[in-house]
Amino acid sequence: MSINLFLDPEMQRRIEERVKSGKYATAEDVVCAALLTLDQQESFGDFAPGELNALLAEGERSIAKDGTLDGDEAFRQRQARRSSKQGS
């Protein structure tokens, strides 16, 4: 199957940069990588844009301040946060 896409100049530039960097052989490889990343994000969880990055940063600050947390307790706290968001 062949698909023709019309991308704005900024998107074209970004794809070309990635190919020129040598990380990707073709523009098609860049698009495939982008789609795989999108699939992973969609299947990873129901995070709002930026939420996962914010949670990771919060975790790093917490570790620096208070040390680590037992995995089971961390899971219970995450579940509680998700439940409270769903109830809002």
C-alpha cells in the first residue's frame, strides 16, 4: 500500500533533520518510529499530555528528598491518585 502525505514545511524539516543525523535511513523510517512511539504512548496508560513527565520529575525530586519507596506502596499511591482523578 502506498500513501502520499502532504506535510507542512516544519514537519518536513524535522523529518529531514532526523534522516541527515544518520539515526534513520529514510523518511519512512522516521514516520514508522513516530507511529511506534505513538502506539506505545497510547497503550502505556491514560496519561494526559505532560502528566507522565511531571510524575517522573516528581519521583526524582522525592527520591532526592526522601529516598526510595516500597514498590507496593508506590503502586497503591498511584492507584489512589488515579481513582481520585476519575472521581473528579
